Amino acid sequence: MKRFVDLRSSDTGYRFAWFDTITEQFERHSGTMCWDTWSDFESDFQGEPLSDNLERYRGLTPKWAFEHPEKEEVILKAFNVTSEAQRPNSTKPTCFYCAQPIGGLHKSDCILLRKLVRVRAVVEYTTEVPAFWDKDNIEYLLEETAYPSDHFCKDLTRSMENGEEYLDFTYLCDTSRPFLKEGNA
Ligand SMILES: [Zn+2]
């Protein structure tokens, strides 16, 4: 027997999982054990050989799991304001940033709610090398040897000061769920 497990009030950050009452274990599909929505589950499940069983799961899944969670709701539920969010030396018992009271919940657009994201940076800058070096020498230096990161930073800083750098950033994806960063933690 499969059992749908509602995780919405857990602190896992996910919304549901599947429990197998025969093996007495949470099920794992494509390496994942909990999901936010049916479509997340479906894509993990369909990566597996027994994907024709999917309909058995569908019938056991409540309606809310087919819908995307209200992101704001997830965040608001999770993050209480503590005294760490006060301005240093302030006697005002609120978050310094979103003004919500200690014991209440941070607003969803409070800057203390953080996430990690992956970005790609394309960088062009000027560096100095021996004059006889060609493309291969130069790329070897930069990629294969321990081109010290402080040299890289100095080269880049100098190029920026001279206005000759080129930077282009691309957002790739979120790599974490929202988390709270109060105080100096
Ligand atoms: Zn706040």
C-alpha cells in the first residue's frame, strides 16, 4: 500500500512524500523523497522503469498537491521575527527591515529572507604575460595552472579601474529554498 504523506506542516520545506506500508519506508524516485507538486513528482517518477504505475499514485493525491504552492505563504509560514532582526542597540521590538514585531512573521519581501542562486559570469579583462606566449600558453596558464585568484582579482580590478573590463551575468537557477538570515549568522 502506498500512503500519501502531507508534509506541509513539517519543516522539510517540501509538501508531500510517499510512504510504502509494506517496506515501511519512504519511497524514493529518481533519488528524491519529497516533492512540492504533482508535476515535480511525475517527472521524477517517469524517469523510472515502472512509470506505468503512475495512475495509482494520481488517485491517492489530494487536489492541493496538483497546484503550485503560494510561494509567499510558504515563506510567511516559515520565518518568525526574533530579537536578532532588531537594529543593534534598538529598543524597538521589530524587524529593522520589514518592521514586523518580534514573534510575528517577516514580510515576504523582507531582505532578511535570502536564497542562493547560481549565476554565470562572462568576464573579459587584461592581463600581462611573457611576450612570446601564444593562445595555447595563455589558456594553459589560466585554466590548468594554479593561476592565483589574487592575481585574477588584481587584473580584474585594474581592468575595471581602466574601464576596459567586460562583464556579463546570466541568472541560471535558484539553488536553495528561502532561508532566514538574522543577526550575523
Ligand atoms: Zn523582516
